[in-house]
Amino acid sequence: MTSEGFQGYPRDHVLGAFESRAEAAQALDDARASGVPDHEIAVYAGEQGAEDLDSTGTSHGIGGVLVRSIQLMMTDRDRLAEYEQAVNAGGVVIAAQAEDDERKHLLAAVFHRNGGREVRYYGSMTVEELTVDPSRTRM
């Protein structure tokens, strides 16, 4: 699965950055084997992936700039810029839907197990750094 256009605020999603396509591919296989369906996963890679993440919003006109400006007012730092930089450096970012704690912790474990970094959960008006909780995972 690939990205599907401009990434607004990724509410109820876990995002992780991977340095290589091989790590990302393994994480995708692992997520699928753990029961995460393809339609709940987006992959950001290459020039198109960086454009879809568009941390400044400039590639998506005034609406994109407005969305990003509001997001920056509500957070202490531009975390989407970190993902965009990872993609521009040749890495891959995976975003997967996580509407409950069980899925959130499962995805954190999958991403970390496969070399993921900057693994975060985007909730309603909150961003949570995710580490692996061994009591909740199969690691």
C-alpha cells in the first residue's frame, strides 16, 4: 500500500520511520501477520511520500499551509517534519491505524522489532512517544 495524498493530522495512527526499505517491508509483513489489514496502513517513501507528508503544507496550497499552521500552534514541535526528513533521506515512514490501546501497543512492538524509530501514537490533540512494553507484546 502507498500513501494516499496529503497527510493531515494522523489521528488514531501510529507512525514509525525506517532507515531502509527492507526494514519497512519486514515491518509491513509483521503487521499483516499480526492482523493489521492493508487498508489501515499507509506507506510514505520517495519523492511522492515526502510530498504527501508535506510538513509545511506548501505543496498543497493555502489549505495545506493553514492546516500545518494550526497544527504547529497546538504542539511543541513539528514532528511531521521529522518523518518528511526521514523519507527525504531515503527512508520509509509507515502509518497504521490504531483506535485502541491493544493495537497501539501491537504496532509499537512491530515497528520497534523491525528497526522503527520515532515511533509515535497520534491521539486526539496529543502525541505519545511509544516504547515497547514487554508485558503487552510478544517480543
